[in-house]
Amino acid sequence: MKPKLAMFSFTSCEGCQLQILNLEDELLSILNAVEIVNFREAIDEKAQDYDIAFVEGSITTPEEIEEVKDIRSKAKLVVAIGACACLGGVNAMKNFFPLDFVRNEVYKEKASCFPTLPVQRVGDVIKVDYEMHGCPITKKEFLHVTKSLLLGIPLKQIHYSICTECKTAGNVCLFDKGETCIGAITRGGCDAICPTFGDGCEGCRGFVDEPNFEGMIQVLADRGLTKPEIKNKFTYFNGLDVIETINDKIEEFVK
Amino acid sequence: MKIYFLPKDKVKLLVESVLDEFQVFGAKAKEMKFEFGKIDTAAELRLDYNTTILPPVKTFFPNDEKILEFKPNGQTTSVHENSKKVLFGVHPCDIHAIEMMDNIFSTPPEDKHYLERRKDSIIIGINCNTPCSDKILCYDKGTYKADSGFDLMFWDNGESYLVEVVTSLGNFLASKFSYFFNFFTEYSGDFHEFKSEYHKRQDFVFEKKLTRKISELPEAMRQSYESELWHEVGAKCLSCGSCNIVCPTCYCFDVKDVVDIDLAGGHRCRNWDSCQNLDFACVGSGENFREKSSQRNRHRVFKKEVYLPQNKGYSGCVGCGRCNTACIAGISLIDIYNNVFSEEV
Amino acid sequence: MKKLDINVHHLTRVEGHGNVVVNYEKGKVENFQLQIVESPRFFEVMLQGRHITEAPHITGRICGICSVGHTTASLKAAEKALGITPSEQTQEMRKVLLNAEFIQSHVLHACFLVLPDFLNVGSVIPLAETHPEEVKRALRLKKLGNDICEVLVGRHIHPVSMTVNGFTRIPSESEFEKVRKMLLDSEDDILKMVALFKTLKMPDFVNDTENIGLTSDGEEFCLYDGKITSSYGKIIEDENDYLELIKERVVEHSSAKHVKGEGETYAVGALSRLNLSAEKLHPKAKVLVEEFGLELPNYNPFNNNVAQVIETVHCFYDSIERIENLLEKGIKQENYKDYEVKAGRGAGACEVPRGILFHDYEIDEKGIIVKANCIIPTGQNLANIEKNMRKLVPEIIDKPKEEITHSLEMLVRAYDPCISCSAHFLDVEFV
Amino acid sequence: MEADFIKMETGYVPVEAKITKITQPTEYEKVFTLDFPHKEHLKFLPCQFVMVSIFGFGEAPISICSSPDDEEFQLCVRKVGSLTNKMHSLKVGDFIGIRGPYGNGFPVEVLEGKDLLFTAGGLGLAPLRSLIRYVLQNREKFGDFTLLYGARSPHDRLFADEISEWETSEFVDFHETVDIGEENWMGNVGLITSLFPMIGIDPEKTIGVIVGPPIMYQFVVREMLKKEITDKNIFMSLERRMRCGLGKCGHCQMNGVYVCQEGPVFNYVDVQAIQEAI
Ligand SMILES: Cc1cc2nc3c(=O)[nH]c(=O)nc-3n(C[C@H](O)[C@H](O)[C@H](O)COP(=O)(O)OP(=O)(O)OC[C@H]3O[C@@H](n4cnc5c(N)ncnc54)[C@H](O)[C@@H]3O)c2cc1C
Ligand code: SF4
Ligand code: SF4
Ligand code: SF4
């Protein structure tokens, strides 16, 4: 029997799911190898158990907590996909504001009707077997992960940085053009697509293991970035990771 | 050895005819910098470049190089590429780097993948009139000039180039395109004199960057093993790996398997790796033999300036300055070397 | 008299989470709700304190499917606030990118989400078995849209190089050539897709409404730029004044806000655009209006599917022409950075596959966003969908419940609602 | 004895080896017996290794744990990651790829005529077993033979059958210990260094050999030096990450030394000059 693959989506732009639909060349081969169940965006079919559940999006409401727990109980493997699910992503910017403020700002007098929680990663709520980073995920990594899971090949996170990939691509470094970039401490895997297209890495794949925050802050400060600018760079996608540490470090290192 | 005389306005014609017969690789503009890559039209090729982002030698040691193929029937075959290439316009430092990599990959057990790519390739060097940046060490290292490692060498002679032909491959190329070279007969002047004049001009514009002689470096470096310097460098370093990737003499790699979409076949390939990555020296049991950034930085520099000189008799750095330019944290070998020199008593 | 309760939990084949709830009793719809259960993401709060140049990339993340559209509207708003007029080349390239997004989005919607309904298969997976050629062709066309974006701006979902006043990387001439070739190679697929849709019969249903979209006095079928126009007559010349037409209001049956134009509800999207300015379509698309037998103005929402197919053809030929023009003029390596930051407010409107989209920012003298707003097509359509359903249910009430449910789902789907978008901003109803 | 490379087209192509027997001494280790074309011609030295490869799962260096004089060619594999986990799921009759042997292996001639003190920690017994068996097979060439073995716990002990032979054998003085004891464990409990007081050796004639986890070397060396074995008479086999086995990829480098070329067996005199070694 073909393994059952399911897709679920929580608070997100659904871009990662779309990225899977964008595998136009491979989609039919994938359908040969697996049975796709629960892919609300594309199909009606639903199942009650799955071999691999791909979960997109951050967890931001009490219902989502229950739903994602339910998915965990029905799935053999859970793979969190995308910056929202793995890091909190852009959603995590919300956590920098007091929750009441956020709610009032949007719902005004109706604020109390809409439960919203501080943004959480999927991994904060349930056990996740693998995290596929990126905003959006890359098609290449989705294929690699799916093939590996089907063949039972263990998955490992990439250890090298975006700079490694960016240099390998032969790009002119953004710092040489007077721009800034946090690719040096960001986990590789996207083939440095942003620097390749002339835009500084925004860190959507999360930080490498043991990132040198102090060094990176220093580099940005040396290029004339102000404290709020540096903070914005670090909290684009990685708000949850740095929310506690980064303010102090910026204070300490940016004179 | 033969010396020809080639007017500069004939270069384009020459490149065009070489392009008809060979795959040509050379420097071409990339935004405000230069990249070393495949040349499609003669107009693309630039001989007036300063330095290329990635070095020419990576033509023979490409990233993501397929080394094995796994067929669905279980058969495994080795994959090699050997098409005759012309590297047109390689600077002396990069020629030194190619020589070094030739040596590394042909030291038994030899690496056929590199050697096959390298085999039959023709290297056309071009000397540097001026230093390409202030981050280079080629003058200290003596790598701003090359005596071997090329088949042809272009020497700037104002309105023309003197073309030095040194190898049989070079001769082969020169005679194949003799039409251009024959435009002007062999150079009649005294080439030795020309050369020494040329180098004298270089002496004038190239700058010494180190406080002491390069020959003293390995020993001074060895002394610095426990130096505080490495902790300072380690604190600045972002472990991004840029320095390794752009280096013409870094050849560490990782090997990985890629499975085809049909899950039956696939290939094994090697990718450039960086000794600055956290997991570079991590083993199965979880032990990391260079867990600190300071240790990894020291290893990079020691490999070039202590271990290779000790094992091979040559330095693993040709002073091209690429790593110094690539480092956004501002770590520079020039500073490191001078620090090492000033520390040692 | 029939009593009917319908409750579709998590509508499938739409973008985002939505439920349809209908209670019908005594010849009257007691309760109707298109519930938006997508969790809100509070972009207008998140943007506060961010630099205006960050806005396009952040708001692009409102929605993966119309990410080029959000980026474009956001760029236009930002440029308006900063007082910048981007170069012609920039504007042309943006138009090509919008076209590419229309192609990819319309093909995805028409061929993968809607077609299964008409061919009576559950979804695209069985469709791949019953109609492999059609599915492969649709995949190629969807890929065409994606590939154009990939070559020009890195990727379709969250395009990389689109930035305020231009592009952080300008593609080379040969890359434009490549795009041109990709387009030309796809003509056959486009024509076959059109032929297929000509064989489908849309359900009969008419519900008069106001249409809002961009129009121009000139020759252009406006997607990127134009005057905000209501079919009831009002025309807004300056995007900054969009609120003079687009108003928020409170409706009785729902405590949340709806958007209203001149009338009580209005529609935006492919069919509305054709109703407003079909005569300006590319000639090769214009002839299709007749070939499809589409009488304009048309108020059968199911015909939105047909309108999408026609627009796909328009975007296809329009892109070829624009790229050829760009190539003819020669690609210029323009510097996007030569502008100065100043305080201001700017609204930007552009058409995205699902209708007109507004972004609106206020920035301080350092370019930091102090206030942001955004009105999403699906948010604008919601009230109209509701209105359609109130009319449709009594017309089909004698049919079996499954069929009614199916028809309602098809109706909602015909609008190609993008619910994850609509839940991201203020002006949307949350039931 | 000269190591003879399996003849191959190029450096990276593995030969197909068939698994003919699998035994599982512990929860995490399995011993694979392999057969491959021209196996009888393969010459290798104790403590040499082969690169084992399974397509999709990568390659890893694994020491040959059988003796050069054995009929059978064996590998003992601990499951830690990609390749090794896959190995553990294989059955008799399945194929894997191997290339090699690589590394310098053990200079057996320097042991001849000497007393021997071998110390193996954990999985270190696997490579050392090759040498142990070689010594026992050529017993007349060597003097006194003392073998110390430390495992984490009683059920982590490798090659238990052989151990019981060694325990009763008159040819080897065998001592073992476990870090953590268990109810039925009657033997020693404690780190491997705790075995040293039990043994008596003649430092003049003794060669010490150490193979084990990285943490072990410092401590065991200290014990050997305490027993007055000189630096130059201590040998050890070291582990590093390896990607090619051909002295190119750089991963196994300790300072200037490529473990896959100049190692994995090192003399302690040399090791002292390599700061990154232990
Ligand atoms: C000379 C030499 C001789 C050796 N001899 C032997 C021997 O005889 N027997 C033996 O068993 N070993 C031996 N080894 C060690 C063996 O080579 C390693 O254990 C082996 O390389 C592991 O390969 P792998 O592909 O299974 O692990 P890898 O997949 O490469 O894993 C390596 C590391 O990554 C970690 N890891 C694995 N999977 C994941 C994941 N999904 N996510 C995150 N981290 C992960 C592992 O915990 C481990 O720390 C020897 C090594 C050397 C250098
Ligand atoms: S552009 Fe960014 S990712 Fe690329 S090398 Fe420079 S800092 Fe690194
Ligand atoms: S370059 Fe950075 S921001 Fe861009 S996709 Fe890669 S990790 Fe994400
Ligand atoms: S170490 Fe730096 S300067 Fe030396 S060869 Fe490498 S990149 Fe050039």
C-alpha cells in the first residue's frame, strides 16, 4: 500500500503548500509513489490516519492547539514546513506587541470575541520529527525530504550558512554593494536565492547552530545600522528565537 | 620557448577563433565585479579584470560534482568529465593555485575526477600590471609572477601583448592559431630584458604588506598556536564559510547522495565544504574535535601556512586576497600574519 | 415547506479556512454565514515600526497565492507615500509579473479546483487518472506562470527582487529572451485549455450587482494601474482617495464589518473586470468573449470561471508583447536606490486575480510605518457571495441536500476566494 | 605484510559485498560477515578500515574487525546515524558497497617478540579484535599478552563468546570491567583505568595499544606511563570524520595529519606532537 501523505495548514499564507503544488514536473511522479490525503487547498479527500503529516503555519489560537495535537495522534511522522511552523515566522512579529493592544487594534470593541494566543511554533505544541525551513520552503528540499522519508533515509539539518551557498553561486556580496544581509548566520538550504536576486537574506531559514549574534550585530553596526534597524533584521522571521536575547545584545554591542 | 607579438586589437579575433574550437573559460563582468566562467562570445571575455569572485581553478573542481551514478539495476559507475578547455587570462596567483591543486589531486591516491577535468586543458596566463586590491599578499608571497603552470603567458607591452609560449600544449595552440601570431613575426627584442623591465615596474606599484619575510611565517605561525589572537579572531568570525569557498587553494569537500524521483537510481556528488562550519570535524559519536570558532579559524590558517609547507613544501595560500575581501567581519590574513609576526620574539 | 441545514466545515479547494452555514426554513434563509475561521495574523500591527521598504516583503507574506499582487500593491503604496514614480521599465516588468501571477493563479483555480466539479470527479487526483492530458497541460501552464516569475524575480511565492523603485536585480536580456520563448512555446497549451472550457456549461443563475475595478481612458486593460471605477458610475482618480468609494459598514446579520461601494454589495474579480472593460482586452482574448457566448455585462457569478480563462489568454499575449517591447528598447541596468525618504501617506491599488487590492501606509520622516491598512478582494466579495447565496438557495431548494450543498460550494469557489488573505486585515468580516 | 588495494576503476567506486552472516552482540552493534569477488586476495592489516556505502545512505569508515588470517571478513557496526542505521536493517543476502582497505593499519612487526598490553574501550574492541585474533593466531611470535576491556554496562559487551574464551585461555591475560554494573554482573565495576592496578608487566618489553572513545586516551596513556611503558612503545588508533578515505576531503585532519592516510594507528610519540589528536 502506498504511504499516506497529508497536508495541514495553520496560521500562514499557505505559500508552502502552494510550493508543493508548484512542483509541476514532479507532481505526477509523487502521486505514483504516495497517496495524498487531506490537502484541503487542492482536494476533497480526507483520511483519519497518515504516514507523514506536513504541517504548515504557526499556532495562534486555542483551536489550533487542539487540531495540531489531533494530527500528531494520527500521524506516524510530523514534518513542520516553513518559517511559520518552524520559527514562528513573520507571525511572530505580533509577539513584540502586547496581546491586548494587538486585539484592540484589529477588532476594536469586539476584541474579547477573538481568542488569540502568542504565536507558537508547531514544535512548541507537539513533537515534530523534522523541520523544513524557509519562507517559503524550497521545492528541492520538499522533494529531498519526501524521498528520504519514503526510503527511510535519516534527515539532518543543514549546518552551513547562506554565505556558503551565496559564495558558491558566485554572487557579488551585498556588503560590497553597500547593502546588508544576515546570511552569514542563517541556515543554508535555499541556494541563497535572496542574495542571488540582489536582496539581503532575511533569515527565513532560521539561524545556524550556535550563531555568533555578537559578531553579526557588530558587523551590522559597523555598516551604520541603528539599533531598531538591527532589531528588525533579527526579528523578521526569527522573532521567537531572539525575543529574549537580542535586545540586550544589541544594547551591549551597538554604541 | 617562443615569444610572439600580438597587437591588442587582434585579441578579440584570436578569442573568436579559439571559441570556434574550444570551450573557453575566463573573466567576465558581474555587476561591479568579475566572475570566472564559461565564455560564449569574444566580447564577454575581459583581460583587464582585477580579480574574480571565484577562482579559475574551480573549473576543474566544481561544486556539486557528480562522482558516481547509481543505476536502478544496482550498477554503480564512476562519472568523469574531460572536455578540452582553454582558460583564457589567468593571473599568476591563480596559476600558482592551479599548480598546487594539481599536486594535491595527483598525490596518490590520485583523484581522477579532478585530473580528468584538468587533463588537456590549456592555461593562458596574463601578468598583472597593477595590484588588484589592497587586500592581497601576492607581492610578499612572490606569487605575483609565475614561471610555470601555464602554457601561454600574456605580457602587457602597451599597444600589444608579448605572448610567451612554454609548453607543447601552448605550442599546439600557438601553431593552430598561427594566423594571428604570424601577423607579426616572432618577437625580436631581448625577452629577458623585457621581463626584468616588466618586473621592475611591478616592484614599483606592488606593495609589501607583511612586516617580515614570508619565509619566516611558518615558524612564527607555529609559535602562535596558543596565542590569544585566535580567540580574538574566533569572537569576530561568523563561521559563514565564505573565506573557504572563494579560496583557490581550499579543496575540502563533503559527499552526499541524491536519489532520483523514481526512488530507484541516483547519484553521489561532492560539494565544497568549509572547515569553518561547526560540524566539520564532528564524528558519529557526537564528539566535535573543533567545536570552537577560534580552533576552526586557527585550523584554516595553519593548514595553509604550517601544515602544507611542512607536508608539501609549499604554502597553501597564494595571496590572492579573496578571503580577505569576502569576510564581512573584516578578518584579514594580512592582519593575522602581522600579528603573528609581532607576537613572536 | 422544506427545512434545510447545511454546515460545510472547512471548505475544500479554496485558499484558507472557511465554513459555509445555511439554515433555511419557511421559504426564507434564516441564517447564512460564510464563516472565516482562518486565524487572523494582524499584519497592520506587525507593520508598525518597520521600514517602508520592508513592507512589500512582509505583506507579500499575507498570501502565498497572490504574493506578487500584494507585493505590487504594497510597492505602489510605498512609492506613492515616498513620492516616487518608478521607471517605465520597472512598470512594464511589474505588469509582466502580474500577468504571470494571473496565469498561474487562474490556471490553478480553473483547471485544478473548478474543473473537477464540471467533469464530475472529486478532485484533481482522480482527474489526473480520468483526464491525464488535461492535467499535464494545466500543470505546464501553471508552471509557465511560475517560471516567468522564477526567471525574473527569483520565485513566484514571495518574489525576491521586487523592491521600492525597481528591482534589486535586473534580469539580463537573455533571460527576457528565455521568458519570451517559454511563452511562445506555450501557445498551443493555452489554446487547448480554451477549447476545453468552451465545452463546459456554467449553471444558470443571475444576480445583478455593482462591479468595482481599475479602468483607464486609454487602450490598456488595467491590471497594474488605473482609476478606481464603479459600474454604478463613480470614478476615483487618485488612489489615495479610495475610501471615498470603498466604505466600511456594519451589517445587521453579522456583527463584523463589510465593505460597500456605491451600492450595498459589490463584486470584484475577473468577471467584474470584463464587465468594466472587456473591449480593452488583447484582441486574441477579446474574440473569446463572443466565442464563449458571454454577454456583457454579465451577472452570473459562475461565469467568473469563464472570465478567468479569457483573462489568462489576455495575460498570455499581453506578456509576449510587453517583453518584446522591453527587448526592443533594450534592458537598462537601473539603480533603484536613488530616492529620498520622507514622511507621507500613500495608497496603492492594483488588480490581482481575485479582484482589486488596496494597500495604504502612513510613514514618518524616517520611513517608519506608523499606520497600515489593506483591503483584500475576497473581503470585498464576501457580502456579494452572501447575497448570491440568499438568491440561489430558494431557486434550488427542491433539489437534494447534497446537490444544494455542492452548488453552494461551487458558487463560493467560483469567486476563487482567498480566505487566508481576507483574514489578515481589518476590513473583513469575522463571523 | 603489505596492504593490497581492491582493484577498482577509480577511487570512489565501491565493490559489491554480500552479507553472508549477521550476529548481534548488543542492542546497538551488529557484526556483518561479507563476501565479495577476490576476497581471498584482499590483504590488509589489523586496524585498517573500509569505506562502507549504501546508495542514498552515504558512506562511512568502518574498521575490519576480523583478522587478516581469518577466513571470514567481518565488520562490527554500531548504529549511530544514516548509513549505520540502514546497515542494521539489512538481512543476510543483501549487498553493500565497500572500498579500501584504507589507513596505515597496525605495524604488526614492531609487536613481534614483545609483551603486549592491549586496552579496548567500548566499540574500540572491534578494530582491536582484528589484532587480538592475529596475535592469538600467531601466538608464538609474541611474548606475554595482556588484554583489558571496558564496556559501558554488561549488556554493552561485544564479542561475549570470544571474551569467555579469552577469560579461560592460557594465551592471554584478560581483564574486563563495566562502567555501570547490573544485578547479575559478578565482574569488575569501574572505569577501564581501574584495571591497571591488577596487572603486572615488564615495561622494558611491553608495547601498549589503546583503542576506544576519544575521552579514554588521556587517562589510559597516563596509566601506561605510570607503569613505565615508554612513549614510543604506546600505539593508538584514532577516529575522525571521513568523507573520502583518500586524503583529500579534509575532514579527518588533525593538525597537519590526515588520519585516513597516516593513521588511524599512531605512535604516542607522534601523537604528542599533534595537539588536536587527543
Ligand atoms: C577509522 C575509523 C574506523 C571506524 N570503525 C568503526 C567500526 O568498526 N564500527 C563502527 O560502528 N564505527 C566505526 N567508525 C565510526 C563510524 O565511521 C561512524 O559511526 C559512522 O561514520 C557513522 O556514519 P553514519 O552514516 O551512520 O552516521 P551519520 O549519519 O554520518 O551521523 C553522524 C552523526 O550525526 C548524527 N545524526 C545522525 N542522524 C541524525 C539526524 N537525523 N539528525 C541529526 N543528527 C543526526 C549522529 O548522531 C552522529 O553523531 C569508525 C570511524 C573511523 C574514522
Ligand atoms: S550577500 Fe549575504 S549571504 Fe551572500 S556572501 Fe554576502 S553576507 Fe553572505
Ligand atoms: S536567502 Fe535568507 S531570506 Fe532568502 S530564502 Fe534564503 S534563508 Fe530565506
Ligand atoms: S587563503 Fe585567502 S589569500 Fe590565500 S589563497 Fe586562499 S583566498 Fe587567497
